[in-house]
Amino acid sequence: LSHQKALEADPAKKKCYYYLEMTSRSFAAVIQELDDDLRDAICLFYLVLRGLDTIEDDMSLDLDRKVELLRSFDTIIYQKGWTFNENGPNEKDRDLLVHFDVVIDEFLQLKPGFQKVIAEITRLMGNGMADYATGEHRENTSVATIKDFDLYCHYVAGLVGYGLSDLFAASGLEDPSIADDKKLSNSMGLFLQKTNIIRDYREDLDDGRQFWPKEIWGNYAENFADFIEPAHLEKSRACLSAMVLNVLELVPDVLTYLSKLQNQSVFNFCAIPQVMAISTLALVFNNMDVYQRNVKIRKGEAVKLIQASTDMDNVIAIFREYIQVISQKNETTDPNFLKISMAIGKVKYKM
Ligand code: PS7
Ligand code: MN
Ligand code: MN
Ligand code: MN
Ligand code: MN
Ligand code: MN
């Protein structure tokens, strides 16, 4: 691979790809396969946002300090030599921030057009994260309404969709119109993030964080932690269905966005995470293990999906398969049975 050869001649850039592999469980492979130019831009976009998220996620950082960092991260990425070692010793991806000067050096070598997109998304995401970390968006720090939930997911994932579409357009690999429909780009991010938030219920609860909107879960429990109780099983099942229903509504936008892509490497990069998400959504639906542990699709299934996500016809076939799984797990006794059936109907109409 010419990309691998070029890395041997550029040790600093090679380190960035090393940090990409260290910090991304699923994005490293698809980013490496991107066409020249865009590959480095998206690698650095990922590392910048992963650094920002490592600050957001650290519940041991002093809140004022966290907010100061989140709100200024878009200028930090222009400060040559900046490193950060204040994260808790066991914080995931701490090492990336300890060596962040390497990321900054490579960020500053990107084309100014790419730098501007990354910095602007970083500015918006950092400020959005700060609003939620302090509860400035409302009177408390938890996510109250579905509107709050959509806004939080917009900040941490929908904005990534905006930025990626802008980078695709700036690279010339996709038609500039791919960045025009903001709702579609936003839905691409929300589909990944909301699925992650459902799957991570227990991990986030144990970390003292709640991302499920009370407007949904409040219909099924007094307290967010009640869902782990065996005595609460049927309410827990219904709550999970309501959360999955909320995510299913994004699927038509995801299929529309993917159908607009022209470049093979961009298509694979976009489609693979979405296909993983629909597979995860089918796995978590009506699955009470979600309340006890982190459920994950099997490695073999993930490999199969990566290999199959080569064009729109195959992606539609995969979505059809998992929508069918959800349909079969949908029970008439579920309070959301009819709404889920209707959401499935709307998806089928797109396929
Ligand atoms: C393709 C139009 C720049 C590739 C890819 C680092 C994952 C980490 O993982 O619960 O449980 O710790 O803390 C749209 C990715 C959205 C985002 C958001 C697709 C950047 C990614 C920083 C748009 C990924 C959604 C926090 C914020 O949740 O996570 C197209 C590239 C995409 C990063 C993700 C994650 C947010 C996150 P975890 P958290
Ligand atoms: Mn370099
Ligand atoms: Mn995180
Ligand atoms: Mn986070
Ligand atoms: Mn998570
Ligand atoms: Mn997490």
C-alpha cells in the first residue's frame, strides 16, 4: 500500500495512525481505506474529537476546568506543543492527550479548507458538551425531553455528520450537494449515537451518567436505575422498545444519505458504521441483558457486515435482514407494538 510506504517517511504522521488504532474500535480500518487527502483529514478529525470526548467523559476532572477546556478546544488545536496530563490515571484514551502535540502538528499540515471544517465542528461540539456538562441547557444535568436528547446527540454526533459531509465536498470526491441537506447528515450521526446510548445504558449508569430522555423512560419508572431490577422486567422491556422506536425513525434518512454517495471509499466509510448500528439495534431490541451488561455483536458478524457493505443494493439487503429481526422480536403485548410496526412499514417503503 502506497499509504503505508508514505507513513515510513513521515514518523509524526505514522504516530497519528498509531493513535487512531489505539483509540478507535471500529473507525481505524475504514479511515485507512479512504482515498488520499481525505484519509489524513478524517484521521485528524477523529483524533481531535476523540481528545475532546476524553475530556468530556472524565468525571474526575474539576467541572470548571473541564468546561474551560471544552469551550477552548477549537483554539487548543492551533497551539503547537500543547499536551494534557490532568485526566484521571485510568481514563480511557488518556495517552492520546498526553501526546496531543503530535496530533496538533499533523492537524496544522492539513489544507486550510480541511482545518477550518474541523475547527468549526470542534467549536460547536465543545460548547454543546459544556452546556450539557453544566446543565446550562436546563435546570439539571440529565436529559429531560426528547428535544434535549436530540440536541445532545446533535452536538456529539450530528455535528460529526455535518463536518464529514463538508470534508467529502471539500475533497472533491463527492458532489458538493452532499453537504446541503443538514437533516440527512445529522441523522447519520444520530443513528450511531442513539444506538450507542441504548447499548451503553449500564456502563453509563455505573459511571453516574444518564443520556436516555426522561420524557421516554419516565413513562416506565420512578428512577433511571429501576430498570436493572428483576421485579421491573416488563416495564424495562417496554422502555427499551420506546427507545428503539425513537432510533428506528432515523433509518429512512440514513438510506437516503447513503444512496447519494458516489465514491467507493467514502461509501464504505459511511455505510459500515451504519450497518453495524442496525445490527446492534436488532440485538438490543427486546434484550433485557442491556440492563445488566454491555451487549456486543459477535466479531464474526461484524466481519461479515464489513465485507458485505460494498454497494447500496447490499446495504439495503442487510438493513432488510435486521429490520426483519426487529419485526420478529416485536410482541403484540408491547405497548409500542403498533408504533414499531408503523416505523418498520415506513422503512420498508424506502427499500
Ligand atoms: C458519515 C455523514 C470523525 C470518523 C461518524 C470521536 C461515535 C465519541 O464511544 O458515549 O461510548 O465513549 O462518550 C455521519 C468520528 C458520528 C466523536 C460520537 C456519521 C468521530 C460518530 C466524538 C457521523 C467520532 C458518532 C460521544 C464524540 O459519546 O461515546 C456521516 C469520525 C459519525 C468521535 C460518535 C461519539 C460521541 C463521540 P463512547 P460517548
Ligand atoms: Mn507530516
Ligand atoms: Mn466517550
Ligand atoms: Mn462522551
Ligand atoms: Mn457511550
Ligand atoms: Mn463510554
